[in-house]
Amino acid sequence: MRAVIQRVSCASVTIGGSYRSSIGSGLLILLGVGHEDTPEDLDWLVRKIAALRIFDDGEGVMNRSVVDVGGEALVVSQFTLMASTKKGNRPSYIHAAGHELAVPLYEQFCAALSAAIGRPVGTGEFGADMQVALVNDGPVTICIDTKNKE
């Protein structure tokens, strides 16, 4: 799994001109699921994101997690995170999981993250053409790949 985590002051998802989900201060997470990903990858990533200390403490130091600050989360599926650009100029998505694996893992990820942060998680719609709006706070953007845990 690959995740791009952005600390945001607000974020939203619109599909076909209709509002789907929005959050205030918290995390926008773009999530890519690969064909080799497992529930263990999911669990590790949820724990990592929930504990990620990227919010300022009273001293202005990034020392607090989304849980610590009572922040929200919005998770958007994005298979393009699995792109390979090794050959040519057209990305290959051969590492992206098919729907039969990706949809359940995406849904499990959202449920597990909701439990970990103690509040509902906003979502996009798997496979939809989505417009994602955000105000990146900082800016703070972190990339995590479960295949590079070391």
C-alpha cells in the first residue's frame, strides 16, 4: 500500500458535481492498493498514520498525532499511486490491485482508521472520477509505502 498523507485545514471530495464528503482540520489520505498488499500491510499503515506526529504542539513543534488533536480524516482511493514510470513516458499500473482485492482492502482500511482515531472517516467513491479539494496546512505532505518499512 502506498499513502500520501497531507495535513490539511480542510478537504473535500466532489463526484459528478455532487458533494460526497468533507473534513475540517486533519488528514487527507490518498491510498493506493497494490496486488501484493495484505491485511498486515493495512494494519501497519493504519497504526503508523494514526500515530504520525505531524501536528504542532504548544511550542510549535510537530509532536502531536491526529488522535492527539482530535483531527478528522478523509481517505480517497487512488490507484495511480501504484504507477511505474521506469519505461517510457506512459505510466504502467500493473502493480495496482484489481477491484476484487482493492475494494475490500480500501473499505477495511477506512474502517480500521476510523476505529484508530475514534471518529468517522470521510471517503471518496472507489473507482469514481473525483474532484478533491484541499488546503494543505504547512504544507505538510508525507509519503509512506508499506513495502519500505525499514
